[in-house]
Amino acid sequence: MANIKSAKKRIKVIETKTMRNKAIKSKVKTMIKKVEAAIEAKDKAAAEAALKTATSEINKAASKGIYHKNNAARKVSRLTLAVNKMA
């Protein structure tokens, strides 16, 4: 355990940011699963709606620095490609 006041503060701040990052990553993963579930069920309308919300969440996470912009772009690209491949 840290003894210096500033080090104690850093520990608290890091914990807060870690919890926030975990929550946002979890939300993104949930959105991706919803898109994949709609694709699996062959429901084009639901997949497109889920894709729109998932894309929004992924881009928000990237803008906050939780995901690298290329990582976010790759996730969006793969989901979009999967939805577009549906007949």
C-alpha cells in the first residue's frame, strides 16, 4: 500500500477509470452479441437496427480512448460486412 498522499490518490483514480472502462467495454461486447444473434436468427431488420446501435457504442468507446481507433474501425467493419452478407 502506498504511503504518499499523491500515490494514494492515483490508486483511487485508476480504480475509478478501470471500472468505467470495464463497463463501457462490457456494453460494447453486449451490443456486438446482439448483432451476431440477429444475424444467426437471419433477421435482417433486427440486425441492421442492432448494427446501428453497436456502431454508435463502438465509436463512443473509441472517442473516449477505451479502444484504439483502428480496433474500433475493424470491429465496425466486420459487423457491417456480416450484416451485408445476409440474404
